[in-house]
Amino acid sequence: MFKKCASYLSICLLAVPLVATAEATLPALPTLPVELPVEPQSPFQAVLIGLPQACPAIAANLNGAALEQLQAFYQQQDWLPVWTAQPDLLQTLHGQLQLLADDGLNPKRYPAAISAPQDGELCADIEISRYYLQALQDLHYGRLLQSHFEPLWHADDSPRDRQAELLAIAVPGMHDIPGAFERARPRLAQYQNLRHLYASQRLQALPQWQSVGNGPLLRPDMADKRVPELARRLYNEGYLHNMVGTPGDAYDGVLVEAVKSFQANHSLQADGVVGPGTIAELNISPLTRREQLRVNLERFRWLAQDMEPDGLLVNVAAAELTLYQGGVPVWQTRTQVGRAERQTPLLKSRVTRLTLNPTWTVPPTIWKEDKLPEIRKDQTFLSRQNLQVLDANGQPLAAADIDWDNPGNILLRQDAGPRNPLGQMVIRFPNPFSVYLHDTPSKALFDKGPRAFSSGCVRVEHPMKLRDLLLTSAEKARTDTLLATGTTHEFRLAAPVPILMTYWTAQVDSSGRVQYAPDIYSRDNALLAGLDRAH
């Protein structure tokens, strides 16, 4: 909707090279204290202290934080080798590393030898520990740095001691290697469900389906030469249980219902009309679909770090908002999100207040790019849109007195009312992008799909129902009273509610079927390239 809501692009995209492939190496965050004596008390300590000289091949692949992590790890092992003296433990580790393929991670990234060589055992032990820690790191936090691909702004930017968190998994894990990997693996339902499906699919031969040709809109009860190939395509992916006949190339009956089911599973408008959007989704290859699962496993590793048991979760790609209570989704509604050129930002914050009967001050970019050209063509645009002209101090100005070729520093504001683009209510949370959730008079757009129509803010289909779920009974009654006045009021929530706005394009529903969302911001390919970077 409002371009100001998309202004985050100037902040975020500078930090998001589309071809970035930076790895999520052990982060340079505060580490556990490592007390190394001046004179090493064991050969192993000496090797760790002088790693660049003792094991140059290993040291060349470590940054300072990773070296500190290794030192902290071995400090808690009493400065003794842990792998070379326990071949069974190493075999167990090797088995767990192979299972990372079910998580969409490449086991070749962690080439811990099944048996350590006799020469250079200390270096070999350190190398194996490096892969052990890196594997747990990638599994728990993500193989890639989210900040390099899909930055997520945090209202609370207090740093986490990820090294300490990782050691809390890795050190006890030496007594239970499978348990360590299980503790590192996200417990998020979205992750577990998608991993289960991906683990099954990656061992199967890829399905085969042919593409469907482009052409004019195909509506129910029409005929088209593409109908037989459409039927074959849907049969090959299981949307038709039997290959149906298509006499006269008629598009009707069970084939229309199969298309509607396909559209619903791909976040499209499930109307049975086969247009460019449906054709594009039908023609995505089986390999790309499988890789899409792997890409979203990585996203869910990121999501697991920010997800809270209670709060709002917005999937921007699918344009859906879900309310969680006690870690369980209790309510979901459709939304409208930013267009590709005015993207909705990814962020984590807390809902703190509601604006009831809001006015709308036109954001500067929308004012310059959208409204001003219309006013120059026809000044009645102002009255038709119920827009008031104000000076920089908020004082009214007469539109006839303004040189619209050089209007200067003026504002446009729309009063509260049924035609206001923000509807009856705005749900606000601190962020630097001037985005928020809000009501909208554009109700018909909720039936579309994909629903990328705004200028960055998130329009909510049932905002009053959401209000009822967020507020106490007393708060709800008070806001009803304020809404009835028709004037603008700010209402603060007694208990702020977490909100997480993020992005994913595939998940598994309760029936075990994949639900896809169109990659409206074209992010999947960059993420896949990062995951496929040479190991």
C-alpha cells in the first residue's frame, strides 16, 4: 500500500548481495573464558596454543572465534584428545554426519575420517572436533548467515552468546553423540515436518511431469488444446487419482476441481481459472520443487532462533498471519503484503499499541511518485480521494494556492472514515521501516493469490477478530467505545505481543502435503546457490 512502508529497502538491500554465499561460520560473539597457562601442561595444550605452527592446514581454515571455540571445547575435555582414542565414538559421529543429508545439509562438508591416521593424531583429533562443532552449528543455527541473504531486523538487538549455547550441546554430547545432534536440530514443528518429508523424498526417484503450454485464460467449461497436457500434469503429481479423458478438449468436472486443489496448495486464487500464475507454478520442475524443500529447511533453522511460544507470525511469501499460544497455532488469517518493488521487511518486534479510527498521512515516496502526478493531471483528485493539504506544521492549505509543479514541503492527509486506506485500526510495533498491520477497505483482494499488493505494510483480513484475540475483555470494551467516537485514539496494550515477520515458500500441512507459496521476492535461487557453494 504505502511506499513509506517499503522504505526499508534502502536500509536492508545494501546488506544483501543477491549472489552472496557467506557461510555461517562460528560467530565472533562472546566466548567462554579459556584459561591457558603460560607453560602448557600437556602436549595437546601446546598444539592448541601453537596451532598455526603445529597444524597449519587446520589453522588456515579457522577464524579467531572458531579457534577460541575449539580451545573452550578441549578445556572441558581436560585438554585430552577425544576421538583418536575412541574409534567407536568416531564411528558414531560419522553416522550422524551422514544423517545430515535428511536436513538438507551436505555431509561432505564435514569430512571427519572414520579412523584417524597414526601420524599427526593430535591434529587429526582437532580436525574432527572442528567438523563436529561446525556440524552442530550448521544444524542448529543454519548453514548460511541469514543477515547475508534475508536480513531480519530485531527490536531487541542484545547479543546472544552462541558459542556458549553451542558448547552446552557439544560438550555433554560427547557422552551421547546422537543426542547432541538431536538437541541441535530445531524442534520447530515446521522444521520437523518438512525434514520428515524431505528425508523421504530425497531417497526416491524424481517424479516426471511435462510442462503446460502458455495461452489465453482457460476457464471452467471452456475447451482448449492444452487440456490433455493439463490433465497429464495433474495426474503425474497426484492431483488426479485416475487419468481422465478429455473429449473435445473440454475443461470441466474433476479436472477443474484438481486445478482448484493445485491452486490452493500453491497459494493461488483457487478459482479453477488457468492463467499465467497457475501455468508458472505448474511448470516448475520436480527437481526445483525438491530443492525448494531444502531451501526452506535452512529458513526454518533461522526461524527457530526467533520463534516464541506466544505471538504473531507473518509469512510474507504466503501472505498469511498466524497467532500462536503456548507454541500452538490457534488462529490464522489472510493478509496482503508488499509488492516486489515495495517489499515488506522481515523483522521481530512487539505489538505495543493500536491506532483506532486512524488518519493517513501520505508517505513521502507515495506522495511524489503516486499522488503528485495524479494531482497535476486533475486537482479534483484531492477531493475525490478526501485528501487534505497541510503545511509542514500540519496547518491546512488551499489547494488552489499551491504551485503543483513546485509544491515545496507539504503534506497530504486523509481523515478517518470508511474510505481511509488504513480502515478502522492500525496495529503498531516499533521498527525503523514505518510498517504496521492494518485494516483495509480493499477486501476483495484477499481472495486473490498471490496477495502482494501493498507498499510494504501488512493488510489484515479480519483485524477486529485479531484485536479480540490480543486484548482482554476490558480492553476490548474500551476500544469498542473509542471506535464508536469516530475520532482518532491511541490505545496501548497492557501486555505487548511478540510479532515475527519472516519469509518461506514451502511447508508441510497437517495432512502431510506440501503447501507452496510463490517466491514473490525471488529469493529462493540466491539461497540455493549459497547452500550449493563448493564445500
